[in-house]
Amino acid sequence: MADFQAIVLEEADTVATAVADLAAHSTVRVVIPDGGLRTFTVGAAIPFGHKFAIRTVLAGQPAIKYGERIGVMNASVEVGDHVHVHNLESERGRGDLKRPEASVTDSGEGGRR
């Protein structure tokens, strides 16, 4: 396979994940779900493991990575923008968001399924 610097695993993804440190204003080769490559230009330096937008995502819309909703954008981003804690509010592992009610098992004990 050709050399690449980022990956996208699902068609619905709005971000790509860097698999190398990316220099500001560089053209980045991204493996897409069908196995092909696309190129994007990033605006800022993107560290290994961080994300950048591959679509415009408006403030209040979800960010999708690996086919999963990972949070909500608190600022709009354009293609190539760094997506991280400065513009993405995570919805994972938070204790302040409403959780589904615990289910009740046949034995009458509360618990999660």
C-alpha cells in the first residue's frame, strides 16, 4: 500500500486520525474505507493520534470517528482543521451527562445490561 499519514475507517466519519505527526499546511494522504487514498491539507500541526476534519462540521453537530459519535463540536470546523479538546466537547466517560436508568433484572435486583 502507498505511504499514508492518517486513516478513516467508516464512510460516516467526519474526522481522520493522524498516524504520524503532521506538519502545518502539509498535504496528507489518508486511507479511506474502500482502501483508496484521498489527500487533505491540514491548517495547523496535528500530533500523532489527534484528529482533523475531513468535512465541514458546524458547532453543535456531532463529530464521528471510526463510525462512532465521539462528541459535539463547540466550534465549527472546516476541512483540514485540528479537532481536539479546544473545539470538541467529549460525550464519553462523563459523569455529568444523563445516564439511562438502571434496568431491573428478573430477580428484582437493579443493574446495568
